[in-house]
Amino acid sequence: MKRTRRRSYSVFIFALLFIIGMFVFVFRWFSDGRSWANMPYNGHYAATGIADGGTITDCYGELLAYSSDGERVYNSREDVRKATLHMVGDTSTNISTSIQSIYRSSISGYNILFGASSFGKLLSNTNMQLTIDSAACAAAYNALSGRNGAVVVYNYKTGELLCSVSTPTYDPASPPEISSDDTAYDGVYLDKTLSGLYPPGSTFKIVTLCAAIENIPDVEDMTFYCGGSTDIDGHKVTCMDSHGELTLKEAFSHSCNIAFAELSCKLGKETLEKYADSLGITSSYKVNGNPTAKGNFDLSKAIKAEVAWAGIGQYTDEVCPMNMAILSAGVARGGSTIIPHTVKNTSLIDLSAVMSSKSLIKPSTAAKIKDMMRSTVSDYYGDWSFPSLTVCAKTGTAETGKNDDAHGWITGFTLDEDCPLAFACVVENGGLGFYSAGNVVSQTLETIADNMRNEN
Ligand SMILES: [Zn+2]
């Protein structure tokens, strides 16, 4: 009798464990099934899933990727394919931040009841429209003309990412065999708009300017003297030019290192670090769920001359191009910024969460920075460089610390109501920011504006 009772206890416990296990499995199947199907090591699915997947189009309906007879087909233009590689992705999952990687299960048609079967695909939402303008991406790619770098342009009113290009790139229609020591493809699987970190050079003067306006009394009435170089505790800080006497506005638009070195020393380590943090230089934002690279601004070991160099965007400063575009959008919007997004399908993203704004700068300070960024283009570089747009910008020419050409930078925004665009671009070893990155951005912005205006 005792033995029978012991046996029925064991059976009962096993049955209970089985039922609990089934509950856990069913719960996890519903909650995690989509991501299981999406795992890159799900070899069968990774290889075949996307090949039968839905279409991906740009904001004007241009086909970027679609499936035909079990093959993934990309845009008919090679420059569009290469320009949109990091955004769209290829058939592999090597570019883990791409749309075809992060939305793989949606595109492939994974369905909770029918898995990845063809019946499931019929029921699933498989077609995706992106916010990007693929012709503008191609314009940016062509303007880079073989140089490496990153280009970001987005609509600062809606958050729609219009152009995101990272080079080096390759053709997703015929991916090359890439060996790890092939320098021509260095970092090719990284989307540098999100993951790239570069010394910001003089684009960082936006941060120093913001700190100076809010912390140095009467800074807008100050004058500075630049004789081409200055001595800080026995260390030389140099300028690109010998600017003579300058107001703050002139010092910003002419990008005078001597004036900004003086401001940086007046502000000191703690204040500069506080502003680098609050303006998002050292933050990580989420773009399509992908984190942007946190920049670097650490003055803990800096001597006074290094604080001066840090305030003009050198020393150990580093910033991600996307974060720089987000900062410029904040200035354009009067202090509060918006994070870019790429997916138009409202079934896949929570648009109200995506479009919520984040306060970066006091509105009165943002207005002053905007005025000075406008003056940089109108009074210094000339509006001829952006024929159909009214642009506010700051350029940078960032020394790399190596024996090669500096990285060229530009960041800023347009004032045009019908084309509200914020941007950042870096051209690696491109030399002077305005002539390298400025030219790339000009061609990209003009293409976007043409398309936006023709659409309306
Ligand atoms: Zn100067």
C-alpha cells in the first residue's frame, strides 16, 4: 500500500512538472518566438527566410529590396545599392544594425501560429516602407567619391531619416569575399553613422559656445585677439589663421581656436564636461533600436592647454555622427531635439514614442547658437554653396593624431519650412571640412529638397 502511494506521488509530481514546463514553453513561444526565428544562428531561416521575404521601398516607393523566385533582388542602380547597404542590409546578417537584420522575422513573414511556413507569410506583414530617400543616399555616396565617412540627414520636424550612408560599402547584389586583413574594407560591416567615433574638431565649438553663453557674463560683448597662436602654461595652441580682433560671433563663424581656447580655460573642466554630457556628445541614443556610439569627453587628466584643445574639439574628444546631427536638430528646434527613425510602417514602431522630444538646450541659448551658425554660412562661407536652401552650419577639420590628412566635418540644419533638415557628415582624411564634408552635404541636401518640393 505504502509503495503504491509513493508511486502515485511520483507520477503526480512528474505530471505537475510537465504541465508547468508546457506553460513556460507556450508563454515563451508567444513572447519570444519572433526573436527565436530571427536568430542569426537559425541557419535554415537566415539563409532562406529573407530570400522569400517582403519588399522594402524608400519614402517615394522606389524598390530597394524584394524577392523573386527565391532570390533577394536589390535596386537596379549600383550606386543606390551601395549607398543603402548599411540601411537595408544584404542577405547575410553581417550588418547587424540593418533593416533586413533587425526586422528579419517581419520581412520573412514569421507568424506566431504558422511559423515561417508559406501560409504564415500570407498572413504576416511583410512589406516595409522606409523613410529614406534612396536618390539622396546615392547623391551622398557619389559625392564621397571613394572616400570613407558617414552622412546623416533627417527631417527635424518629423524625425524621418532621409539619408544615412556609411563607407566603405559593397554591392549587396554581389557581396565580395572579405578577408580580415583587407584594409579596403576596414569596418565595412559597421554603420558609421551609428557606430563611428571621430574627433569632432571645430564642430565641438557648438558645445563650448553653448557653455560660454550660459556661464560667462557678457560673453557676447567680449572681444578676442588672435595672433595665430597663443601660449598656455608653456604649451602652444595654434589657429588656422591670424584673425586679429574678433567678436564672439566672428570667432565662431571664423572658427578661431585662440578665442575658443580662451573661453575653454575660463569655463574649466567641470563645466565643459557637464555641457558635453547634457548636449548628448557622451550619450547613446536608440535609432531603430540600435544604440549610437557614446562619444568621449574626459578631462580628468587634462592639463590647462589640453582643456583648451578639448574645447576646440581635439585632445581625446570623440563623437558619433548621429549624435552630432541630433544636437544640430536640437538647435534648429529651439532647444529640444527629436531622435531619427527609419521605418514608416506604424504596425512595427510606436510613432508617438519615437517622436517624443528631448530637451537639450535652453531656448534662449539655442536661438543665439542658431544665429551664429547662420552667420557662419551667410557671412563666411557664402550662401552660394547651398543654392536652394537657407543653411546654418559649423564645420570642422579634425586632426587625427596620425601623419595623414585631417577629417573634414560639417553639421547644421536648414531654415526652410518646406525642407526642415538637420545633418552631420564626416569625410575621413578629407581635409578642410567645408570643402570636403560641406560639398557632400550640399549635394545631398539639394537632392532631398528637389524631391521633397516635387512631391508637394
Ligand atoms: Zn584665430
